[in-house]
Amino acid sequence: MVEWFEQLPEFIDFSEEVTLADNSKIEQIYLRNNQYIAIIGYKRLEDFARFTSNEDPNIIDTLEFMGLERVYLTGLKRRAVYRRSSEAILRQYIPDYVCATPNKQCMQCYNCYAYGGVIAVKNKTKAIRSRIKLTTSYSLQSAENALIDEEEFHIIVHKDFQMAQEKGEDKKASIYTMNLIKPNTIFPFIDIIFNPSKFDLALFLKTIERSDKEGYGSRASLLGTATTTILAITHELTISHRDLLNDLKLTENGVDASALLQKMPANAITKPEEISAILAEFEQLLEANKDKIWKGLPTEAKTKKKA
């Protein structure tokens, strides 16, 4: 493993109090520094997806970027999925873990110090900024090529067919066209973890795996599953989204990332076996730090092992 990764702390307890110059105390989460790691890769849709939350089924999230109209997946939407997945993983190993999105956040556990949150209650106000920055991802393909055009998904729409409803009634069914994003659409991304630890990265990689199976978008219970390819992990980010869209090339066999990888620092983590080695450390790191991950965990509780 590369030297910079080995030098990362195993775990950082951001709830620990630090004494300031005036002898007042503040949690470590509010004294962040400039250290970070960037995870660079791309998602491939495995089935149809719909990211738009708007009720109009014909509206889809697109914008013009670098000469093409592209579909975009906001970092905010991905972060919401990642946070829920991270919670689920922690519950798998820590049965007493009960912090939950959206309205049961404790603001004291690992997940809250990683993804942030706000308590807006008088005399209990607290705000934590997310340490995990998920940037907006733009489709490698144009919107024209990414959106569905198969006949079976096109239903002729007549406004006269919309079912009227009285005030206060539940919405009634209407005939409409559902605009969806095609499978095999590619969404490159750059995700950043600030003030990282080895545990942060190991859990983040596991979180991506679970989130891909759960799906992304407004209809994730039915659609939006994906697979993620990690191209590089680095603490010296030298590329931008423009590089992702310029240098990643679609081929008959998938995605050619060779031009992009040439721009990676020599000490970036790029080998699949290195990434697998980081994932393999997850359970050991969790076992060693479970009393810091969830403050409500009884000292006698044991980490739940995977079957």
C-alpha cells in the first residue's frame, strides 16, 4: 500500500473536545484542516433510472456542459443514498445503533460527524458540516443518447385523460409518458473525504457497494441500480470533471480510462487489489473503534459478525 495511506490515522473521534486559546472547549469536528482524499471513478447504470424528483414525468435532469446536453446526478441525491447505506452497514455490525435519516439523527455518532446535520431546537442548536463532499456527476453520453426512446415506454398523452380530483382528494391515476435514463449510461465522479482516516475510506467503499444495489433517484425502490468502478484514490487531486469527460472514452468493451490514469499522481491507489485490501480492513477497524462510532453502545455489547 502507498505510504500516504499507511500514514492515515485508523480512526478519528470528532466528538473529542479540544481546548482553545481562551480555555473554552469545542468538538474536534469544528477544527478541520486541509487534509483530504479523493475517490475518482464512474458509475454505470444497470437498469433504467430517474433522478428527477419533480412530479411531471416528462421532466428529466439535464443541462449543457462541455458542448453537450447531459443528464446530471447531483451530489446531494447521492449523499442521501450513501448516508442511509452507511447507517444500514453500521446497524449490521452494531445492533444498538439507532441514529437514522431523516429525523432521528443523534448528532453524536460517526455517521453524523461524517455526513453532517442540524439540530434546530432552542438551547440545543447544533450544526455539523459534512466531511464527505459528493460532487455533481454528468453523464458521459449526451442526453439524447442517454434518455429512453424505445416504443414501449412511449404512451400517447392526452390532457383529457387526466383524472380530475376534488379539493382534498388523493391524486388519481393519469396516462403519461415516463422519461427515463437508459442502462449503461456512465456517470463519472470525484468524491472527497476531508480529514480522512482509514476507517472513513473503508466504510465509504462498502457504502458505495450497498448504495449501488439500493439504487439512485426518485424511484430507487424500483429503478436506478448501478455498478461502480474505482479508478483512483489520491490525496493529491490533479484533475477535474472536465478531465473525466474529456479523457474517459466509451468503447465496445466498456470505458477506456488509460488517458485519465496517466494524469494521476504516481502514488495514487489505482490497483483493484489495493482497493480490496482497504475493504478487507473494515471489520477490524470497526471492532477496534466501535465505542467511538456509536456513543450509545453498551460496553458489553459485541460487534455483530457477518454470517
